[in-house]
Amino acid sequence: MLLLLISLYFPGRTLAASVRQVFKEIDANEDRAISQTELAAWFNFQDIEYLKNNAREHFQMFDKNRDQSVSWEEYAAIAFGSTHTETCNQVYNNNTPPEFSKLSNQVQEAILSALRRWRAAGGYSMTQEEFTAFTYPELFQHMRKVVVAEAYNTYDTNKDGRVSTKELLSKKFKLNDDQINDFSRGRLDTTDSPNLLGLKDRDGNGVFEKKELSYWLMENRRMMRRQESDSIFLEMDSDKNTRVSLPEFQGNSHRIKWSSIGRFIDIKEEL
């Protein structure tokens, strides 16, 4: 069966620590209190580390000959199936074999999309760092252009070289015309739609320019983590002095467990 592995998920390693240990890690300036900025920075760091660990797991799986690099051939053999490896190699070398045209349009585009990202991240064979950029391009500024290009390829449904607000918002977020109009006027309630954070049609021309798409694609994940950490901080800061003490943190550590990063932070309660 054909396996499309542009982005994979593995259950990453879990960080186990006591409540006190986690508090000390977040308290970067060691003033025995956590600021809103410190909590946000810690959330962002843990999220990125989790993604990098995921990429390391991917790397090990694709590195079949254990030479500490992953070649396009190794990747293609698993991602698109061993029967398509030679076809993928020829496409990499800018050839279009007859076998390629026999594949479905979806599979053809998946191969070409992976190849564009592969070339942007590195060469024929990739190091661990390059493979991380391939797997999670939004973490790397040098991958910005390919991330935007992928968005154009996905959301420019009428292929006019532009991504309209209607094209993106209706395809990705399933918004109707009234909701799209509210979005364009800045009146759409996005409280329950964190994936919209950072997305704006700043000049109101009904089109998402490349800079607008780029900002959203590269910054949305960080903004979601910041929104989440800010909400948790306000709940932990029971005395509203803009600092979270150890007792406040201990009394609300469950908020970390229930957060988006709780899946890999195993906070142990002190006895």
C-alpha cells in the first residue's frame, strides 16, 4: 500500500519531572517566581523540542543503511512504496518516466511536493538537521519560500497565481461567505479557532499576499502556544501580582498536564 509520509507522527519521549523541578526549569532568571514571558518561552521551547525529537525518530526510521544520513531514495522507498522508488529517483533527476504519468494526480503532486521541500532542505542525502527542516519546515527561516509555495499550490484553487481569502478560508477552515466577510472586516470571533492566529488580509483587497501567508504559516504555531500559555498563566496567578509562585504553580500543575504539551511532560506530584 502506498504510504505518503510528508509529515509523520510518533509518540515522542516523555519528560518526567517533579512539580518543583519543572518550576525551576521555567524560572529562567531564578528569582523564585515565574513570569508570563518565562512560561511562554518554556512552552515554545518544549513544543519545538518535541517536534525535533519526532524528526529524530523519523530520521532513524528512514536511515536504513545506518550511515547517519537519509537519501532521497531511502525516503521515497518508504514514503511512496518500494515499487515507485526508481520512478521517484528519475523524477529527482528531472526526468518524467512513463510510470509517473500512470500514478494518480494526488500521488504525483505528493511526490513533487516532497521533492520541492527536499531540495530546499538539503541535497540528495540529508543530515539530521536537514531532515528536521524537511519534516517541520515552519521551524526554519530558510524554508519560508517553500512553505509559502506549498500553501499557494494547495489553496490557489483556480490557479490564477493568487490565494484569495475565500479560497483559503473556505477550503482550510470551511467558513461560509458570511463568516469570510466577517473575517475580512475583523469581526469574526476566532476564540475557538487558534489556527487563524496571525492570518490577516492587511490591505483588505480580498487576497492573501505572500508576506501575509508567510507570517501566518511561520508564526501560527508559536502564537497558539503563546495564547495557551498566557491563559494558563492567568489562571495560575491567583493573587494577580503578575508572578506565579511555587505554591501557586503546585496548586495548578494539572493545567500543564492538560495542555497541548502535557502529552510529553509527565509531572510527578511531590509526596
